[in-house]
Amino acid sequence: MEITRQNFKECLNLIYEAIEEADFLAIDGEFSGISDGPSVTTLTNGLDTPEERYQKLKKHSMDFLLFQFGLCTFKYDAAENRHIMKTFNFYVFPKPLSRNSPDVKFVCQSSSIDFLANQGFDFNKVFRNGIPYLNREEERQLREQLEEKHHQSNGTGTPSFISPNSTKGPIVIPEEHRSFIEKIVEKVEDLLKDDNGSIELDPCTGFQRKLIYQTLNWKFPKGAHVETLENEKKERYIVVSKLDDDERRRREEQKRAKEQEEMNDAVGFSKVIYAISKSGKLVVGHNMLLDVMHTIHQFFCPLPDELNEFKEVTTSVFTRLLDTKLMASTHPFKELIMNTPLAELEKRLKDAPFRPPKVESAEGFPSYNTASEQLHEAGYDAYITGLCFISMANHLGSFLSPPKVFVPAKSKLVEPFINKLFLMRVIDIPYLNLSGPDLQPKRDHVLHVRFPKEWKTSDLYQLFSAFGNIQVSWIDDTSAFVALSQREQVQIAVNTSRYAESYRIQTYAEYVDKKQEEKQT
Amino acid sequence: MEITRQNFKECLNLIYEAIEEADFLAIDGEFSGISDGPSVTTLTNGLDTPEERYQKLKKHSMDFLLFQFGLCTFKYDAAENRHIMKTFNFYVFPKPLSRNSPDVKFVCQSSSIDFLANQGFDFNKVFRNGIPYLNREEERQLREQLEEKHHQSNGTGTPSFISPNSTKGPIVIPEEHRSFIEKIVEKVEDLLKDDNGSIELDPCTGFQRKLIYQTLNWKFPKGAHVETLENEKKERYIVVSKLDDDERRRREEQKRAKEQEEMNDAVGFSKVIYAISKSGKLVVGHNMLLDVMHTIHQFFCPLPDELNEFKEVTTSVFTRLLDTKLMASTHPFKELIMNTPLAELEKRLKDAPFRPPKVESAEGFPSYNTASEQLHEAGYDAYITGLCFISMANHLGSFLSPPKVFVPAKSKLVEPFINKLFLMRVIDIPYLNLSGPDLQPKRDHVLHVRFPKEWKTSDLYQLFSAFGNIQVSWIDDTSAFVALSQREQVQIAVNTSRYAESYRIQTYAEYVDKKQEEKQT
Ligand SMILES: Nc1nc2c(ncn2[C@@H]2O[C@H](COP(=O)(O)OP(=O)(O)O)[C@@H](O)[C@H]2O)c(=O)[nH]1
Ligand SMILES: Nc1nc2c(ncn2[C@@H]2O[C@H](COP(=O)(O)OP(=O)(O)O)[C@@H](O)[C@H]2O)c(=O)[nH]1
């Protein structure tokens, strides 16, 4: 089901219900870009530490926009041994709702945009009809501004845009505006002599409006109701009305109710994420580190500086996360599954020893067909991810005695895979551990090599040809990590390089120490 | 006429022709954002120097994308005293055409995107069908890479992706790839024993392809033709064919011709800008500084660091520029025209003493109707800008004796307005002078004031209430320029402020000196 600004409000209860009744949820995001660094591969070195990887992703990926969010909810129907799913495909866009709301800037990467364009992605739906959102801090600030405004206008009868200073003395009106303001005062005097009614002033500058507000509130503290409206050309103009106290109060209340509603609309899509968070349900994603980072960044708070804080925030937002790419790359699946990209995983899980689960769309929800490959759409990808999770979880049941055909999302069998997010292209650390310290491989068979920029991988193979099999992880044009097959060779390699001119070799431990030193100075 | 990637090539000659035959050209651009700074108003202080303004726009606006370019060409038909116009509305997008082409990142500002969305802007046309482009430097680099590749494969018979080192010795094949490569060598040996034919290898990694190329070129320097293709899943795979020398040469030539064509396609929309530049025709725009900066930045070269260099580049690209906003704000027009935003200017110029010109669309070109306001589209805005120029230019003819009804774009009467670009919201410098040094107003009646962030404009009016009329230009939350009406009061104000605690006043000259000093240290 496609959700845009147009049908979001009317669908919200449907969405809440789907989350509430579900056994687990699958999610996926589409972004305006992946990495604004020099190249994805240099940014994801094979020997990054989890901390380094987090820092790189935070620095080079968070300026992109998550603009499509897929949610697929799954509920098990034991009687029929089938799953009922509800798929939502949300278009999300930070439309500035008022002059006070943040004017978000985001980066697009042309290769990512082009990729989505080729998949038939509808950018007009995002930019014209995307659901707005606020993160927690933005929401807090806007609510505070609103309250302060109400508070001030309650207390003193003057609206908040008058600073404390200027209410004390008489208002200073610059000479060039004086006759303009005087004319308006005359008009208002005329209005107040007459019956109830109102006058529209011509559109004018913000500064002039400020002067009008100040003057009228000072001269006519009670009888005149002053408000700013916008015409169809987006010009702002002032309307002054003569109102009795009751009418005045009624209007104020109406205006506040409307402001509260606008505030709620502005929180928009964040409500869905808060509902997911509050549900405490298992949330499944495929290679989901970036999805999780973007979700927190966009709908909760800017990402914290340290990986440990990020883990804290993440586990407080999502109680249980499961990454199907990590699951597929872990025993007992890695022995059975060669390729873990989502589309290939999904295909593999259709064959023995796995069994494709019976999954049906809930009534009123469109169904996807996995046979004819759908466009690369967040809702579809979330759905596929959910399918993969069910197949793999059920496979774990076959190891029980007696074997079980269905393993629920809450089962202890799934526990080993919880809160471990796949780390792309890290050789020796398979996952980021959200619920504890990360694995610390020794890396005592690894060398750090510095060389001229003309060198190619083959030059490194040649340099280390005496040491048998090696594994190269490029850092940049002039340096790389080289993993030797035997730890004992490390010292030999360092020694033989001592007098080399064109290149330089140090151990991984030396490299880490030096980097630590540099960081501290 | 709407031009996208789909019809660009077939329309190119039509576009060239329109530019060639025109008396003058009008242009307009739509961008993904205007300013990524804290706020447009803080970024455009009323007392910026032209150099400061250029630096701010360069720093805060060039990361946005110019994604729609409007061109309207005007040709005078003396017999009928009418203008024939041809309007082009180009959608532009930096689609990465190959793995070597730049992967452009650009910023979007949600308020700008939302504004365009409300006007019905079609983002899908930009992102799916935008015409690609290269700037001069990118084009040079890609051409060089192409030539080097051809040169190398001519010289040694080996393609360029083999580095000089690795062609010397035998190829080092890492152990884990050895059996993979050996199997391929066997297959190719079998192929070469047989008749003509070819084999497709399975998709594999870039590194494996490199090894295959190296090995096959070394083992079979003549008989085997090796090339990389892409399947519909965008996976790259190698095809090896047995070819005689003639066939081999023919294929190479075909491949090169195709590469040359792709190169030309990649230059894409830049060709239109080059044609405009080469024509030397008058180019008219409305408030066109940002349009000019973006055009140079995107299609020629990164903007130079200094304003003077920018002027040089600009005048070498565009021989004659005219800004209708500047024209409308200058004698003898400023006395007649109150509001200079494009839509209002256009309306004003329909009334006396101006006369709306007779303008008709050329055959086969859609016509715009100024009565029913069109969507905010670059082609339409360029058209309106052209209309405004014609009306104002013709008005200049009324001052001649005998008066003239038609003043051509080449007329000397237009000369005073050439190469002066409107400077938004600068109080005392109306334009950036492209063909010489800029105006240097004295500003000896201006003060620089520093104060607590709680202060409002009214506090400044109060502070200077003894000095009569003042003009405030905010710099940031805690400082502003204050222009006094009389130069003589400047020293008095500075003196009386000497012992003030909450604020600090200095003359404009002192402020400039201090800033200069800071810059040098
Ligand atoms: N000097 C040099 N740098 C390389 C070479 N191969 C890779 N690199 C660098 O390492 C980065 C990552 O390369 P790699 O992991 O092979 O991924 P690729 O981008 O798929 O080719 C590249 O962007 C280069 O900066 C090489 O042969 N020579
Ligand atoms: N402290 C303070 N800053 C102001 C005030 N008015 C303007 N500014 C600053 O100056 C900038 C430009 O303001 P202005 O030219 O009035 O344009 P506006 O954005 O249309 O209100 C604002 O973004 C503020 O940073 C004020 O009354 N008090």
C-alpha cells in the first residue's frame, strides 16, 4: 500500500493496527545517495574497526535523504500455517511546513538517483507528496515556540513577536514608516467607531508588520484583533477586526487548535517510527546498518559521536533487530548459501533444504509476486526480507528433535542473531554487536604497507611472492593492509623491508599505535 | 519546446540554428536550492562589497544543481514589426555515463524543491531524462583517458589496464585464483583450435577480469580477442573470440567509433552553452548573477577564487550580458517602475509609456500566453525576460529625435546596461560591473555595531534616536551596520559609545581595516 502526504492521516490507524498485531516487522529504506566520499570502496576498508566504520558512515552518508521507507508486517495464522502480511511503501520528504520549521538540505548522488530512475522510481511522489517528519529535537523546539507564544499572549495580551525591551518604552517608528503607520492607525480608529467588521491591509514587509502589531497592540490593547494571513501569491498581509471579548476568545481558541493540528501533521512520518519503536517487536532488515543509522538520524536525533553511544541509542529505539544478511552469512546458513545479496538470497531460499513459507497479503492490501521481479521498491524489499527471515528461522527448527516446521520470531533459536548488524566488506569482523563490546580480532598477521601511487595490486603480490598467499585491502592510492597467511612471517617481512626505498612496511599494531598517537596530539 | 535526453540529439541542429539566426537570447535557470547557509538574508548583507557577495554565493550556492535551463531566442521581422521567438526548456542531469565519468553530488534545499513541486515541476523528467553534460575539464580528462587507451592498445597490442610493471615479468596470479584462470586458458586453447567462434565467460569480479585480460594477452597475443560486456543485471562478463586480423581490426574500429560517440553524448547539454558562447550574441536574464555563476560552474570550470578572475572568465564566455532587473532599476526606468520582480515588471511594461511588443512563436514551437500565468518554468521565464528587454529597449527609442519605435539589441542605446549584473539587496552598489572595477561607495556615514543577542531592530532605533533617520543592515545575531543620515554624526556616535558596556561601535573604515588585518594573519 502506497502512503503519501495525501492518505497518511487517514491510514495512520491502519498502520498502527498492523504494527500492533504483527509477530515481526521487516523494513527497508531508499536513499538519495550512499556515500559522498571519494569512493565507496576506499571508505570501506576490509580492516576497518567497527568504530572506524561507524565514523566513516556517519561522516559520509548522513547528508543523504532517506526518502522511501518500506514496512512489511507479518502475522502468523497457525490454523492455516500461513503468514498474513501488510506492506506499506512510504514516501517521505522534509517539507517545511511553516517559516519556523527547519529548511533541510540534503545531498543527492547522481549514480544513486540514476539507479533509482532506471528502476522507475517516482521522484515526483517524493517531492510533491512526501510525508513530512520531524526528529525529536525539532519537535521539542517547535512545541516550545508554540507554547511560549501562547503563554505570552495569555499573560500580557501582546503577541510574542514583541521583544521585552520594546514593550517598555513607547515604540520607536523610523521616520520613513511614520506616515504609513499613522494612516493605518486612523483606519483602525474608524473601524472601532463602527459596528463589528474587519479591514484588510495591503501586503507589506515583515518589518512593517512588526511595527503595525506593536503600534496597534499598544494603542488598542483590547478592541482590535490583529492577524497575519497569506494571499495566493504567498504575500503576507494583516487583517484587523473589531471583536467583542467572547468572539476574540473563540477565535484565539480556534487558532490554537489549528496550530496544534499543524504541529501534529509536521511530526508526520516520525509517528510510524515511534510506533515501531514502542511496539518492541522484532525488526528485520537486510544489510541494515545504513537503514538503522538513517532512521535514527532522521526521526530521532543527530547520530552521536561515539559508537558506544550509538549502540545505546539504537537499542533504546529498537529492542530487537535482526539482519538477514548477517544471518545468511553465519553458521548453519553460510555453509548452504553462497551469495547473500537480497535477490540471490531470496532465490536460494526457495530450494531445499529450505522451504518457501506460505505468505498472503491481508485483505485490501496489494500482493507482490516474487516470480515476476518487481521494481526495486522499499516496500517490496522489506517484504522479501521478511520472507528470507521466515525461511531461515524455520530451517533452524529442523535441528530440533522432534523437528519443528514453524519457528516464531520470539523463539530462542533466533536469539544468536539478534542485534548483530552485518559489516560490509570487513574481512575478520562479521558484525557490529549492538548489545555489547565488538569482536577484536588479533590481526597479528597483518602488515601496513606504504608505496608509490603507480603501484597496483600485482606489485604487492610480487613484493610478497616469497610468503605465499596474501590478502590485500586498499586504504588509498599509496597504502594498503596486507594479510599474510602465517603470523610468523610478519617479522621477517618487516625486517627485509628496513632498507627499501620505494615502500615502507609496519605491523598492524605499530600502525594502530601511531594512529592513536596522532589522534591524541 | 521541451528538450530531454530523448530528443536532444535530433533537436541539436534546430537549437544551433535558432541561436545563429537570433538577434538576442534570453536565458533562465531553475536550481535545486538557493543558499545552503544559515539564512539567505544573513548571507546577503546590505553592505556587502561585490567581492564579499561573490565569495558568499560561491561558497553557499554552487553545490546546488542547475537542472532546468530555459533559452528563448528572438529574431526581429522588420516587415511586420514583430519578433519571432523560439523557446527551449532543457532538463539537465549529470547522469554518470560510464564507470570513468564523474559521480556528481549535489545539494537540494527542501524549501526550493517544495516551491518547484507546488508549481508542478516535473522532477521525473530531470532525473530520468535529463540531458547529461560535462564541464571543459571533465571532458578533457575523459578524452585523454580514451586516447591513452587507444594509444596503448595500438602500440603494444595490450590494453591499457595492464600497468607497465606487470607487462615486464610473468603475471603473478594469487593462489586462490590459479585454478580458475587455468580453466579459462584451457577453454581458450580449445576455442583457438576450432573454427571462428567465441565463448562467454561467467560474470566475475573486476580483479578476476584483470587477471584474465593479463593472462590471455600474454599467452595469446594475437589470435584471441577479449572484451568485457554487461548483462541486463549490470554484471560484467568477458567474451573471448577467435578472429583473423582483418576482423580484429574492423572490430577495434567499430568499438572506437562507438566510444567517440559516447564521448560526444556525454558532453551533451554543454554544447548548447558553447554555441551560445560562440555566437557572441547579447544574452539577457533577470537578476542573472546566480544563473551566470551556475552556468559557468557546471558547463565550463569550477568558479575561480577571486572576483576579478570570475569577471575575466565570464566575459570570455559571454561577450554581452544584460540584466533586466538592473535595467529596470536604472534611470530612465527606475522612475517609472516600482517593483522589479519578473512577474510584476512584465505586468508594468504592458502599460504606458511602454508598449507591449508583438511577439510570435516560430512555426512548430508552442506559444506561451502571458495572460494566463504559466507555471514557473525556465523556458517561460526566459521568454518573459526577453519581452521585458524588448519593451524597455524600445522605450529608449522614444528619447531620440525623431523617436524610434524599435531599438535593436545591438543599438548603442542599450550599451549603458551591458555587463552589469544586479546585486540583490546591496544598498549602495546597484550592480556587479563585469567589464571593469566596481563602484566603491564611501560609506563614511556607516557604523558597525556589536551588541547582545537579545537586541532587536527597535533597540538600535532607540540607541540612535538622537540621530534622526537610520538604516539597519543585520550581519548576524550580534552585529549590524547602521547607516546614519549625516556623515558628521559618525564621530559623535563613536565618542558617546566609548564607555558603553553592552554594545560597541566602530566606523565602517575601522571595521574594514580590522577585517583586512585578520585576513592577513
Ligand atoms: N594505486 C592503485 N590503487 C588501487 C588499485 N586498486 C585499487 N586501488 C585503490 O583502492 C580503492 C578500492 O579498490 P578496490 O577495492 O579494488 O575496488 P574497485 O573500486 O571495485 O576497483 C580504489 O578506489 C583505489 O583508490 C591499484 O591497482 N592501484
Ligand atoms: N537579534 C536579532 N537579529 C535579527 C533581528 N532581525 C534580523 N536579525 C538577523 O538578521 C537576519 C536577517 O534579517 P532581516 O533582514 O530582517 O530578514 P528576515 O529574514 O526577512 O526577517 C536574521 O536571520 C537574523 O539573524 C532582530 O530583531 N534581532
